Amino acid sequence: MKKKLLFWITIDFKQFFVANYFQKFEDYELYAIVDCPSNTKNFFKNQQLVKFKKIWFLHEQIQNSTNFSIENLKNYENKYDLNLWELLTNERIFYKYNQFYNFEKNTLLSIDYQILEFFENILNSISPDVLLTKDPGFHHLEILVRMCKKRSIQVLMPFVPKLVNRVIITDDPTNFNPKINYNTCITKTKNFSELEKYFENKNTTKNLQKFVKTFSSSTTNMKFKVLLKYLFSNSESQHELYTYYGRKKHKVVLSYILLSIKKKIRKNFIDKNLIMQPELNTPFVYFALGVDMERNLLIGSPFLNNQIEIIRTIVKSLPVNYSLYVKETPGQATREWRNIAEYKEIMNIPNVKLIHPQFSSKELLKHSSLVMTIAGSSAFEATIYQKPSIVFSKTIYSILPSVTVATDLTKLRDTIKNSLLTKVEANDIGKYIDFIEKNSIEWPFDQFDVAVVNKFHFSGLLLDTEINEKSVEEFYTENFQLIKKLAEAFHNSIS
């Protein structure tokens, strides 16, 4: 009997290309749920590259409504072990970050009611064996992943394990089921000097800087062309997608202009007020800010994602002879930086030094006594420089003895004291690297994403684009070897 594979398809195209490759295998039936804007939907509706047995479009199933059954929602929560208000409150579209639309309570509940009904109908009708998806960024995909797991449907997604150009196919970025057991792995390195040399080529911070540069390098001429294309497009996304509600063209253009101005004003404030050359010969704990409005915070750490409050709590928990150095991440530039009021609030917290994003993270790691972050890569990078670390949500690297997961903030002072006494062992890091390498493939995840947005989405300036089949086929052919490698990794991971 053929295995039924359900693909989650988005405009990043990874799972679509994997599905295309999977057609060579005769023992699979291919199904798909597509989550995309309205202009791109025409490609997926009419394409002949992948012969899906059936295809559904997520946003065709969700109406702007206030109709729902509270009893059914309660039943779904119990049946699939969901906390819907946790997911709704942390959804970037619903709360705090959406400047275009205010969702009322009943609209939120109606959206999730429709999502749950839609997903359960699909799972009941086709009974898939495997869900092949991306790492959930929106809460609707997180719901589907949890539903599948509860129904013992295998979930597979690609994940970058804090080492550049390594990809793991997993069902959970924080707690995957490895093919090679951690306890059977051995260290390939003997000292920290070797580890540092290895890490220079695998540094996620450097890769982030390249990624940010790519998305901020569009010329004024290109931006103007994209603006005209957007203004004269016939997109219905603002009516069809709840993630686009309220995005009237004049509002979007005005918002883009205002955010561009705000970005410059905020960067000017950063350059004038954040510390460019911090004192490194005094005892300090280093807290690395994470990018706001990202999965790491909103889904990965649902209850501990207010970074200013966490900074305040850390300061209250420090030994008296330590200061807290907080560094802005260069990645926040992709979100037009933070409000100036937030920077001022951090700067006004006693015993806190706010460091400029351009200052070397490596120098802070080297000279700090302890590194803290919610779930970012800095806590792992700290181990390379023999520094213990604390994170506030479970991560893939928290298996390391020198990394502590702090979930009870009332005990943070003791956690910090214990961590400051923790010694980092080179053998532990070498063993972890061996573990990751044996359970992953070498694959340029971020570079592939950049290639996709450059090809189909005007370098990320316009996501709701019309796409023709010929250009997709050309991209698939040009990148076939990379796609084949990723698809084979998926194929080898299917139970």
C-alpha cells in the first residue's frame, strides 16, 4: 500500500520542490495544503509540475467571520492537547505587531475554529502517514503539526541546528529523534583552539549579517519598480487571507514610507546612544537580544518572550559585583529596529549597558563570565569560548552540560550563581558537534532562501507575486542537485 504524504507548501518553495522530486518514487501518494497570497495561488492552482492527488488552499477555508462553537473549541483543545489562547496571543498577526487590523475576540476564535475544522477534515479524509513541512512560523501551522503528532502522523521538517549550512530533518527543532544516539558520539577535537577554528566557518552570527545585508541591498530603482508593480497589481490577498486583513494598498505604501523613515531615525539613535566600545575588563554577564517577531520567541518561548522584563529579572538576580551587558542583534534591522522608547527603557534599567549592534559579539563572548539569551545561537557560541550559558526555553543545544534552561524566574539568582561556577569542557562540545554532523546534512539553507526571493519575490520586497511555471521549472533544474540532496534526506527520514 502506498504511503500518503501531506506537503505543506509555501512561497519558499522547498516542500514544493521536494514533492516534485518525490514523484520518482512509486510508493507514495502526494497531497498538499498551500499557504500563499492570492497572486501566487494561480501558479499552484494551474501548475503541472507536481501531480498532487489532491490540493487544498488554506485561506480559501477561512472566512472573516465571528461564527464558532465554543464547545467544539474546548473539545479540540482537549483532543489535541492545545492551548489556543497561548497560540492566539503569540501570533504576530493578532497581537502587538499588526498595524493594519485589529482582531476582535470572536473573530480570533472563529479563525481557529475554521482552521481546526479544516485540518481535521483533511486528516480524517486522507489519513496521511507523513506531514512534510517547514518550521512553523505562524500559529496555524503549529496547530497542524501538533494535531499530526497527537494522531501519530510522522512530522518531518528541515531545521538549522545553530551551525551554518547544516540541516536536520526532524519533527521538533528542540528535541528531535536522532538516527545516531548522542551517547554513542565521540569528540573529534581535543582543545578549544581547534573548536574555535572549526566554528569560524560555521558561525551563525556572520551568516546572519550576510543575510541582513542581502535584504537591505535593494536599489532605489528596484524599490520604485516594485512599488509600481504592487500598486497596479490585482491581488485579493487583503480579502482572502486573514494574515493580510486591513492591508489596503494606500495603507501599505504609507506604512512602508513611515517605517523607512523610522528605521533611519532609530538607527541614528542607536549610533548616537548605544555603546560602541564597552569596558571589557570588568565582570559582566552578556544578554544577547533576539529578533522580535520571530518563531524563537513567539512559539519557541511562549511564556518568556518579553525581553525587557527578562532583562529586569536578570539584573535583580545578579551578584552585586556583576553588570549586565545587553547587545542589540544586527538581525533586528530586518524589523526596522526597535522603538526608541524600548531602547530608552533598557538603558534606564540600573546596572545595564546597552551595546551597539556593530560591536563584536565574539569580544563580548570572550570577555563575559556568563552568556544569557532566550533561545538564540549566542548561548551555543559561548561554549566555544569556554563560557557557560543560560537560556529561557529548550533548545537543541541545551543537551550540553554547560547550558542551563531557566524556566523558574523566582530561582534565577541561584541559577546564575551555579552557572557562573560551571566549567565548559572541550570534549562535551566536540561530542555535540559530532552528534549534529552525524544527524544532519550539509545544505545551504539561508542561501537557498535568498535565491528563491531573488528569483520570485523581488529580493523580498514583494511576496504576493505572479509566478509562471517556466521560471519555477528553470529554478528547479538549476538547483536540482541541492533539491535532490534535501529530498533524499526527507526520503531517508520517512519511517
